[in-house]
Amino acid sequence: MLLIRCPWCGARDHTEFTYGGAGALERPAAGAPLAAWSDFVYLRDNPRGRHVELWHHGTSCRRWIEVVRDTLTHEIVATAPAEARAASSPDRAAGPAFHARAPKDGGAP
């Protein structure tokens, strides 16, 4: 079981969420060739280690969040509202201000 910390609802079981794909994909420009769109839709990396993902909290607040998850250990490292990334710079290098996961002792993050 994975516990995902929703920025609005707190820590919840992963069954309340739906995986929405990689969170760092760059959408091709409107006039991009068909091959660029085909690559965007069908080709995905399979990263090893930390990876930014999009998840939808469909059973509660119905909001999208970004999750930093280690694909080797499935550890959820951090979460943030997906809107934070959309509001960041166009090159998205800065990224969102992620919420740190709660300590294993159950204390406040």
C-alpha cells in the first residue's frame, strides 16, 4: 500500500488516486510535425529512481497533484499541487514547492 499526501486532504491510500502519467512531459508546439505528436502520445521513458508523476485524487477533492516517487522502492518522496508547476516558468526548471512526506514516526512533516 502507498500513502500519498494530498496537499488538500492529507495522507490517503493510493486506491483513492488514479495515475495520470509522467509529470515532466513537454507538449509539442501547435504546429509540430505529426511525428512529434506521435512520440508525445506513445513513447515513454521507464526511469529508474526518482520520477515526477501526475495523480488525480478522484474520490475526495478531485484535484491533480504531482508526486515524486522512487520507481525502485515505490517510496513517495514529495507531493505538490499540479497547478504549482503550471504557474512556474515556461522551461519548468524551477518546479513546484513540494510537500515533504511525513516522517516514519508519524510526526508532522
